[in-house]
Amino acid sequence: HSSIYPNPTKGIFTIRTDANNIEIEIYSILGELLLKKQIVGGLRKIDLSRQSKGIYFVKLKHKGKIEQRKLVLQ
């Protein structure tokens, strides 16, 4: 299980997860891949402050499972 906060965000947000090794992908509303990272620990700060305001999708991949969350950038 994972959480993303704050959401909506002004640009910098945190992904918190119980999983130890997880892959994060962040996509624009048009499906463009903006960021791909590995989280080894349980917390990771992500900075999207250079991106346009709008809706983004965060995909969390762990052991074949995919969680998708909507993130609002204000």
C-alpha cells in the first residue's frame, strides 16, 4: 500500500510506500512519461514544480502489481 501527499500539490510531494523496492513512473495527462525512478526505501520526495499545472498520473510498480494514482498539480 502507498500514499501520495500532499495531493493536490504545489510541485513537491512525497510518495510513502510499504514496499521496499518500487518503480515510480509519472505521466502527463497526454500519456507522456515525465519521470521514472526506483524507490528503495519507503519514502521519496518528488519535485514536479517545473511542470505545468494540471493532472498527472503516478504509476507504482512492485512485483508485477501496478497501482495508479491521480495527482493534481496546482
